[in-house]
Amino acid sequence: MKPLYPATFKAADVERQHWAEIPANIQFYRHVRNVCNGFPSVVLAWSARPGLESLAAGIAEGLMNSGINVFMPPQAAPICALSQAIGARNLPIALYLDADEQVANLTLAALSSHGGPFDQQDILTAPFGRSGKSGVAGETDIERAYVNNLAGLADQFIENGTGFSELEIPFSALLDRLHENPALKILFQQDPEGPKAIVGHDGQTLTIIEKDGRQMQTTEIASFITSYLVEDRMAAGTLLGPTGQVHDFARSFAGLETIEIDDSLTDFHHRASFIDLLIGWWHNGLIAHQGGSCFGDAILTAVYYLESRRRHHQKKNM
């Protein structure tokens, strides 16, 4: 099993409507066009990197000129929210635009109806005809259902205790919705002695910085959460992570299956979408969760981390 890897290009390639003509992206673009021949609509979302909204609009313009209807959220959104939305709506395809820190190198990922990357065996590469009409643009909400899902996974009866001294989330509209949902109050119960947490630009990674300035390792966060889910929530499933890390990690959790990935992050997402995932992590602070999607969900990680710290503290004092 191998995934369809994202298209890669420069910002200037979007401005010239040239990104789809780059040889390395031809298979990707042909697949998008062929899927949209049967269902001529796509949801296009983008990360919180500055400047990506206008580049997403440029990609949307090119797709509409090809006869594809493009629906976009009104602002940047986490990729896990897009993954959940396409799965819930049973749409055949969605696109997510991301970039490096300088917004010089861009990636455009294609998500299938199960919310993860397409498998290579499902790629459609047949020639496609020209469309005789232009597509239309529309707006869609992919965050409301995502917040409701988060609320359903949070423990409403968790004891008081550790909170974040500060929580940075780069999605302003999503932040407002999180504040409005009482089931997610744990995220905003400020604790001056607690760690600082930072959600990444695509919503996948969570950086936790302790009061003494030490940044927690991804495996350390994953271990806290896994212990909590297995021991207190009676959860089970498969542990997924980078080669060389998972088997040693799993020694503390007898009976859990393990899979190690030695390829790219796209391979990680692809594999996570076809297993009974409990916890999956990558080197950069990304943790994917059961009940979420195959992509990292930093906000769910934040919820589970605080719950696990509070439960751990309670047990120590029993």
C-alpha cells in the first residue's frame, strides 16, 4: 500500500496557473480531474500560514475554469477538521493547501472519502476531456462538526487540576467556537503554574513547554495520553509511529498491536487511515487519535493531555 503523495510547487506556479503542468504533479492533477468528472465538486481548505488564503483562491480559480465547483471554508482550518468533514459527508475528494514557513514551497494534498490520502491502486490516470462550462464557488463550514466531535470525546466529569498557562491556536474562528462549547472548558481553565501549549499551523502538532522552559518530547506526551486512555478509559487499538520508537514504547502497554513507519508523514497518514488506531505519533509533535482522523489533532491532544495529567495527579494522592 502506497499513498498518492501531495502535489508540490511554488507560489508563482499558482499565479501562472502552472502548478498542474509540472511533470511531478501530472498524476495528482489527472486523478483530481477524473474524480471530479463523476462528482464535479471539491472542498478546498488551507492551513494558517500567512498568505495561503489568496493562493487557495488562485487554485480554486483554476479548478473552476476546468468545470469543478469549489467550496471553501471562510478561513484557515485544521486538516483533521477537513478529514472528518469529507468522511461525514461521504464526499469523494477534498484538497488541503499547506506551505513551509516562508510560504515559498507549497503542498496540495488530496483526501479521499475515508478522510485519508488516496491509495495508489485507486488512482485514476486516464485522459480527461475539456469541460464546456465553468464551475461555481461556494462557502462551507467544516469546523462546527469538528468541535462537536471534540466535545463528544472530552470527559465532562474530569476532576479539577492542571491547566495551560497559555494556549495558542492559530485559527481565530475555531478558537471562538471552542470557547463557546462548555464541554471543552478544560482548554481554557488557565493555570499560572501550568505549561504553555502551541497548536501548529495545520492543526496537527502540539508543542508543550513546561514552566521551567523544557519542551516535552512527542513520545512523552503520547505516553501520558496512552496510559490514560488504556487504564482509565479502557481503550484499545494499534500504536503507530516512526521506526525504532514504537516497540519499546509499547512494552508498557501489553496487548496493544504496533506498527512502525519508516517512510514519510504522508505514509503515516495513509497507514493510520486503514487501521484501528489508538494513538499515532510523529517526530514533530503530531499525535493522531482514535475517534478523530488519520491526521494529527493538536486540540484533541491538548484535551487528553490535561485529562491525563489531572487523573495522574489524583491517583498519586489517593
